[in-house]
Amino acid sequence: MSDEKITIEELAEFMTRQLPMTYDVFEKHRADDVDRNQASWARGRVDAFLQLMQVIDGERETMLRAEWDRITTGKGFMSDEDN
């Protein structure tokens, strides 16, 4: 293990960069999302990252969750398709 320490802000910034790359893995493999595979791995990682992000930076979590919801449902957060 590394003795290097990071701040909560640095962790939030790291996760903010990592999540979109994980979204991309999910999108590329979503057609295969039937069993344990890369899409399943991405779903689990996104869920865990968003839960942690909610604790350390709620505003970023809201933004990142909105993007994840858009990816998984095909609807943007401004969508009026629900009406």
C-alpha cells in the first residue's frame, strides 16, 4: 500500500474523472448486459462511486447521477417525456 495521502477534494476530483470513463465501458457493452461481464462490472462500480460521491460531494454526485440516469434511460434530466 502507498503511504501517499489525498484530500477529500482530490478524491472527488479523481472520481469525477473516473465515472465518465466507467459510463463509457457500460455503454460499449450494454447490449451484453445479461450476465457478469463488463457492463455488469461498470454498473456496480458506478453505483459504488455514486454512493461515495454522495457522502463527500453531494453537488457533484447530483450532476454525475443525472448523467448516469441519462445513459441508462436515454432521457435527460430536462426531459419532458415523463409528462
